Amino acid sequence: MWVLIFVLGVAGLYNTEAMQSFSKHSNHNPEYRFVRAVPCETGLKSSGYSVAPTGRLFLKQVNKDGSVGVVCSE
């Protein structure tokens, strides 16, 4: 039962406007790294598109060269 709720929640989140914009601006690399939680707003930044529904960013998509780079910079 909990698995079904989780799957439906993830599917619902994927269809939000923020996730559609992330997909458009993403480098399509499926690798992510945990980063130190930093205050951040959802949106396009110079460091990439950030999805931060809680106001803090915890995961950063890895660049194609394997680096993580700057997190949530304007």
C-alpha cells in the first residue's frame, strides 16, 4: 500500500510545472550527488535549474564531465 502511495506521489510530482522546466533545462545525466543543504528557490540559475520545494537544495545533478560545480548560484 505504501509503495503505491509513494509511486503515485512521485508520478504526481513529475507532472508539475517545476519538473517539466527541470526536464527542459536538464543535462539529462541521471547521476545526482547529495550537497550541503543550501537555501534556494526553484527556477533557472546560472548553475542550472533548481528544484527546491522545501526552500533548500539537497541534490545536485552531476555535470557531463563528472563534476558537481556550484550549487544554486545566480
